[in-house]
Amino acid sequence: MRLDRTVLRPAAAVVCAIAVTATKASPQACAIQQGWKKDFIPADARDFSRTRVTQSGLYRVSIKAPDAEPPTGKLHEWILHVEDTTGVAVDGATICVDGGMPEHGHGLPTSPAMSGVPDGGDYRIDGMKFSMSGWWVVKFAIQAPAGTDSVRFNLQLR
């Protein structure tokens, strides 16, 4: 990994920009950071289903937490299942994860990420954690041969 530092000197301040360039294969950067903040949904209109079609309709995605209700205050993993529109499992995708509590304005307390090798459309997402009860949003960006698309899931944790 190579670290590039550039110092920009505008008239009234000094700004230091740092860019990290990977010299070996590394996961692709996520482009959906903080995207959940713009997606406020009134309480009576929230869909809490665990299977959803992505925003542009490219994939059908399901989430599975270790328990019927994801735990709070405990690190855990999810399985994200990705299929195309005909029900064929999608392997070889890059998955980006983002989320938070829109009503509180804070994100996830961890940085969940895809790990391991996908198997039959199942992707392991490690590092999931919810710090408190309430309405959470988890958003996934899926980059695969059919295209890039995203899906969000609403969770009401008690």
C-alpha cells in the first residue's frame, strides 16, 4: 500500500489531503457511505421485510441474522443472499455495507464488510453491531456483472 500526502494551501487555511493507493489486490471502496441518512421513512411506512428487490430491480436480496432479531451490543455476522431476477444465485459480486439510525443521525458503531468466498449467492458479512434498540437502516451496494445496484433494509430492534 502506498500513502500519498498532498498539502494544499488555500489563502486562509492549510488543508492536508491523504490518499491511500493500493498496490496489491484489495476490496473495492464503497460509494454509499452515509447514504442511509437521506432515506428517512415515516414510521407507518417502513417495510421490515427480510427479502427485497434492489432499487433498480437488478437483484433480489435476503438478509439472515444469527437470531430472529439481530442482537444489540454484540458483534455478529449476517448472511446476505443475492439472486438475479430469475432466481439464479449471484456469485462474484462486491458487496459494500453502510447503515445507521436516521432518527438519531449516527451510523453503525463498526465497519461491517464482506468476508470469505461467496457460495451459492450467500455472502458472509462480518462485523455487524447495533449499539441500541430502535429503528436501524442497513444499506448494501452490490457490484456484479449485471450491474451495480443497492438495497436497504429497515430493522426495528427492541
